[in-house]
Amino acid sequence: MESDRTTELRTATAEEYAGLPEDVGTAAMDLDRSLSQAEDVFKMLACVPFSEVQSKLTTLEKAKLDALGAYAVNSLFWNYLKINEVETEGHGINAELKLVKSFMQRIKEAEDKAKAPRIDKEASKRFVRNALWDEAHGGAQHKIFVFCREIWKRCK
């Protein structure tokens, strides 16, 4: 019986929503399309054991998948409460959603940190060492230092 309902959702067309106002019909078709896409994703996930999926992911990807799942379940439950006209303002679901959002923010920060450029300490040591003036070596660096010192004296 449930598969018949799924087929109905998948084959919904504009004619089926003809009796509704245009904006409601459009919203209903968009919802139908979104539910069909979500169903496809769930079917795809159900075909492969979760442990196998996680074994192929990095730690960051695992965290993203877990947070996505938690957010999806909590937001679906929040929508269920809203549809059934349950007051959600003082409900614990808001705290759960806020917690999951904070986890998602931490994951984003970890992603940004992983993408940040790394400093090559050895190269920076060589750069600083070669850029500093060494009186014993003289050369071009000595001439630049003398030139800068003369300009500094004139500016005073």
C-alpha cells in the first residue's frame, strides 16, 4: 500500500493540483519534487551498509554526514510538530536543532582551517636569515642598509 502512495507522489503533475490556487499548486509540486529527490537519496543510502559508506570517508566527511543526518531528522520532526499544530517555542526540538547547527558551524570552521595555507617554517627561516643584514658579509645587503640609514637620517 505504501508503494502505491510513493508512485502517486512520483507521478504528480500540474493537472492534479489544478483545483488549487496557482501559488499553492506550485508549492505543492515543488514539495512533491523535493520529497521524490529525498526518497531517491534514502533508497540509495539504504542499498549500501552505513559502515561501508563511513569506511570510505575522511573524518571530516564522517562528521558532515552525521551532522546532516541529525539535522534532517530533527528538522523533519520539527515540521511534523508544526503540521500537527504543536507549539514548538518551548519544545526541546529547538535546543536539538540549535545544537546540531553549532556542530555544523564547528565542522565548517574545521573545513576552513584545513583549507588554510600552511606555513613552511624552514622556508621562512631561510627567507628571514637571507633578508637580514650581516655586517660581516657586507655586499649588496650592506649597501641597502647604508642607503636606508642615510635616508632615515635625512628624514629626522
